[in-house]
Amino acid sequence: MPPEPQVTEASLGIAGRLARQFLQSPLTPLICLVSLLLGLGAVLITPKEEEPQIEVTFADVFIPFPGASPQEVADLVTLPAEQVISELKDLDTLYSFSQPGGAVLIVVFKVGTPRQQALVELYNQLMSHQDWLPQGLGVGQPLVKPRSIDDVPILGLTLWSQDPHHTAQDLTAVAHGLETELKRLPGTKDIQTVGRHALTVQVQLDPQAMAAYGVSWPQVSATLGAANRASTPLDLTQDNRQIKVQVGDFLHSLDEVRQLVVAVREQAPVYLGDIAQVTLQADEPVANVWMNQDGALYPAVTLSIAKQPGVNAVDLSAAIQERLATLRNQLIPAQVQVSLTRDYGKTANDKANTLIGKLIFATLAVVLLVCLSMGWREALVVGCAILLTLALTLFASWVWGFTLNRISLFALIFSIGILVDDAIVVVESIHRHLGSPRPLTQAIPLAVDEVGGPTILATLTVIAALLPMAFVSGLMGPYMSPIPINASTGMLLSLAVAFIVTPYLALHLLGRHAPPPHDPDGSPLMHKLLGRFVQGPKAPRARRWLGLGVMLLLAASLALPVLEWVVLKMLPFDNKSEFQVMVELPEGSPVEQTQALLAQLADEVSQAPEVTDVQLYAGTSAPMNFNGLVRHYFLRQAAHQGDLQINLLDKQHRDRSSHEIALAVRPKLQALAQAHNARLQVVEIPPGPPVWSPILLEVYGPSQALREQAASQIEQIFATSQDVVDIGRALPMPQPQWQIQIDRAKAPALASASRPWCRPSPAPWPVKMPPTCTEPGRNTLCPSAYGCRPVTGWICRECSPSPCPAPAASRCPWGNWSP
């Protein structure tokens, strides 16, 4: 046998030259050590989060227009604002809502637009075009509220107590103390109390005392406004010194409020305490939060805590819970319970650990397969190569700016099958050359060079197939971008590891390995399975039957979605530990009625064995999640709107998924909502990027009446369509409204004749109203029995033997009235 040619540098390709260069280099073990340390450091410092960091840049623009109707708001504010904002570049979508008292515009920029640049351009566009605002009509300045993924609270703490003496007012005081304490922790962003009952100074006027002293409500209002005011400090120079002079001061105590002089009668002061009862108590609630625990309702408030960008949600959640434990019996009374109703730090950690466990399982499965096919030494080489590749890929993912979340880790699991290909191919080629008479220092570079070209080509082909996914537009693009970027980076790193590290490991681990025996027939098992298709007179027939079987299986697989045995959808259902129920009663419903319906719904849903607790939010929204951020659930602050936050057992302790539980409870909840003429939606957190709605329809028309008619007809079509369960619309339902028209010609004359208008008293101060006037010429108030709200009433400057009329009338029996 002629001697085999010597392996020279010129006869090797790039793969062989790399293998030969690092085969005996002292830098190779150093590269391995540094790679492991970089991967370990990346795991420790990369933030773990529930959702990936998506730069969704959008902002809400609020433009107040007090007293205007929706049509007036649309004509004078909304349409001009749309024209001004639509001039911005990189604008993706612009939504606008015209409602009584103002407009709301939702400005959505294209995904990936730098947040700071977009907001600066929006502010500049609004501020530099203020001339479009109607002048002299009371239109306020636009308020811009930017939103981002970091506005979503990662932690929800619900404070409640079984002790009936602890009211929502007491819980609010505890929550405010916790706000101050928790804001000291580094990494916290927004800490808000949902359902708070704030303390207010309430002035309960005595109409009879006011009539006796001859004091009117405008006098009281003017006195309160002037007394609770302080001017900007002024500079006064005296005696070569500059002195700060401030006029006025704020009210600091109830006694100061009671001692306010509202009038002077017969050279004697009339104090506010003479005509009113001044108390410090909780204001009339416009929103309530309740805790449903074991079928019982308890007053509650919820603390929502968000994190700063780039902060590890797991570490921040643990730090907050540790701090809460130290505040027990200090800021948190013993009778007050603190329930952790949201912990995205825990869920993010659980998902990360689960995905890392699956990653380890997939790696061990590959190593075991190599062990069974080539031997344990080769499997050890492949395992080390995979470990180094994953370590470097995690470090590269951190450098790219990705966090450890379900998408980035899924990218690693997705690519584990292709990451090991390079190492396996190189190890298999070296394994075949172990019986070569050449020394390993020459055989290994040659073995690597033999498969170097195809390995590089296969790697680039996979990268070319994955990279187009990184250019998907819309919200789905950056949401799924970790998959092509991490997988492509991992492929390049695996190629480098296969050509640099794998030969070095093979030299030291396979050098003392006996050469494998040569088997010309290959594996007996493989020969038995495949030999019938390539050898013998029956091989052509066997191949035809094999081809026919493959075609039949392919046709059967294509028929599965046609027969609806397999449902095709974009993303699978996620098994969350929570879901929401959104409730909307007819407009005009008080918060008490909303609360009553929520209580019935909570009792019904709490009967499911997987439900741990339920929080009721009446007149306000629950702490938002990513889905609620995009759908703007945080704007649900009306009295007729409410949320149910339903928390479930961990998925490891229940058999049914959250989707199955939501489907099971929905029919019963829907029946209760229909009995109250309410709309109900069962909302699950989607596993992917959220959208406004699965089916979103916009209705255009020349007039409001035609648009409303078309929307109603389309709604009826959807209601009768199969598989459509929840329907919502942005068009408000009709509701009763009182509108008082002032006779501008008669009003001045009546005022000059000492017959002033009747005016509504402000809502914050409850008043006791007698049924009739008792003293001629004195003020009195309309009784609530005549249609006035208990906290408003109508102040009448002229007496009558009969009660004041209901506001539906056009005139008082003794004169005109108007607001």
C-alpha cells in the first residue's frame, strides 16, 4: 500500500485550517473556560420577565372640552386634532373617541420606532399647532400620556380584612403607607392604589341656618376658595434686607375651616361652623374594590407595582415580598391580610426554569442518541460542544438586548436540533478516521476538512431560512424576533465551536480510544430495516409500496384541517393562572348596581374548584396586563363598568387548563349578565402579541344616524353568527339626560329684579333639604323626593308654600329657575 500523502496547510480548506490551528493550541481550553463563564454570567445578569421587551410606542392624548356634546367635540376638536397628528411620520394607527366633555386620541407608532423620538415629535406637533384649538370656548390643553410595556404592573397586592371595623378608608391609609415604603426599593416604577377611599373635608350646609343668617351658597363657595389659597412669594426690600412675602395660607385643620367668616350680619361675623357641619371623612365612593374569599365579600384595595426597564422581575418581586414581611405589625396591622393577587416575577421564573429544564432534556436526549450510536466518548464530546454553544448563545442574546422570557428561551429549544448538527457531523467524521494509520494530529484536521464545506453550506442555508422571520412587520415581528436572531447566532457559534473546540476535545478524549471495527454491511438493525428497499429482486416493488404509503399519509395529514379534526390557529392556548371578566351595564347605571352584579358573578365563578380568589373592581379597572395595555382597559373608569380578576391554582395542581375553565364558567356568567341587561366578556391573556379584538369592524357613513343604524344591523348579524360569543362596541347606549336651557333674555332682568336663578349645589357636600320653605325671603333647597340627587338639590332664592318643582319643569310656580 502506498504511503498516504502528508496533510499540508495548503491542502486544507477553512474548516481544516481552523481545526489544525487550534488542535494543540493552549488558547483552546481558555476559550472553553471563557465561554462557560460568559454563559453563566449571562444567565445571572439577564433580566427574567413575563413578556419580551417590545418597543410598542403609543400615547393617549386627552383634550378636555367641558360641557360640549359628542358631536361638538368631534367637529371642533377631534377632526382638527386628527389632521394635525396624522402629519407625523412613522404613524401606524390613529384612533379617536369623541365623548361628552372631551376627546381621546390613541396615537400608535410603527413597531420599532424609538420611543423618545416618537414622543418628542408628537409633543412638538401638538404644541406648535395650538392655533387649531377653538379659542374662547373653554377647550383645555392637550394632555399626552405615553404608554409602554413597563407600565404593566408585575405585582398586585390586595389588602383586605375580615374584621368589619377595618373599612376601605382604613385600608387606603395602610396602602398609602406601603406606597411610600415600597418606593424606596430600587427598581420600582409606578405604585398605585386601586379603589382608594380618600379623606375629604365635607361641609354639610344647614339650609335653615343659612336662611336665618341670610347667607347664600355663592358666598360660602367664594369664602372657601379664597381662604384655601396662597400666593407666590414676593420679594420685599427693607432695611437693606430682602424679605419673602407670601399672601394667604392653606387650611390645615377642621377648626380653621369652621372659623371661616362667610358673612357679617349686624356687625357680627357669621362663621362657617354656624351654618354648616364640618367633618373629615371618606368621600362618596365612585369606585370600590372587594375581595371574594371563600364565598364572602370583604372591602379591599389593591396596590399595583410596576418595574423600571431592564430590572429583573424575579429579583424585584422577591425584594418586595421580603420587605412586606418586615412591615407586618408595623405598617400592616395584624387584622389586615395582604394577598398576592399577581406575581409576574414568579410566573416569569417558573417559565424560565421550565424552558431551561426542557432545554437540558433536549440536550441530554441528543447526547444519549450519540452515545447509543457512536459511544460514550463521542457523546461526551458532543455534549461539551452543545454546552459551550448554548453558553455563548445566551451571552450573545444578552448582548442583543433580549431578556430571559418564554420567547427567547423557546428560540433556544427550537434551535437545539440544528445547533447540535455541526458538532455531530464533525465528531462522526473524526470517529470514522480513528482507524486511519495517520496520527490523530493529522487525521483530525483532514476529517474536519472533509465535512467542512457541506457543514458551512448547511449552516448558511438554515440561517437563510430563519432570517426572513426577523423582518416580519407589525407587533408580531419584534415579538418573534428572538427566534430567528438567537437561532441564527447560535448556528454561527455552533459552527465555530465545531471547527475549533470539537477537534481539541476529540484529540484528548478519543486519542486513547480503540479504532472501531470495520463493518462493510453497516449496522445489522439498519441493514434489516432498509435492505429490503435497496437489495434483492423485490426492492423495486417495496419502494413503490413505500412511496404509495408516504403519499397516503401525506394526503391524510392534509385532510385533517379540512375535516376540522385539527384546528389551525396562529398560536396555541396558554395555560395561565388568571383570567378576567369584563362587565358593562347600561350607561347611567350607578356603581352600586355594578357592584351588585359583580358580586353575583363572583359567587358563581368561585364555585369552580380551581379558583383560589376573586377580586371585584366596580367603577374602576383591575391592574392592567399586556393585553389590557394594548386594549386600553385602564380607561374603564365609569360607574357602569366593572372587572372581575379571577386567580386560579397553579397549573401543576389542576387538571383543566385556564381556557377550559373559562369556557366552562362563561355560560352561567352570561346568563346572569343578560338578566341585568349587561354586556359581559371573558378575557384570557393571549400567548402572543395582543390585538384590539380578534374581529374588528369600523363603520363609516355620511351621518351619525346612518353609522349607528349600520352598526346595530351588523351587531345583529354577528349575534346570530356561529362561534361569535362576545360582542362589544364603542358606541354608547342611550341614557336619560337632563338639560336645562337658560332664557338669556329674561335671566338678566330677573337677576336685576332680585329674583336670581336656582343653581345646583356642588356634589361633594351633602346637604339636608327641608320639604318646603319655612321663612319668607330665605333660601331653601328642593327635596330629593322631587327628582334631585341627595347631594345636589336646587337652591331657590324665593319662597313658596309648595315644594320646589322637579327639574323637568320649565318654571317654578313663583318664578324662573336655571342652573
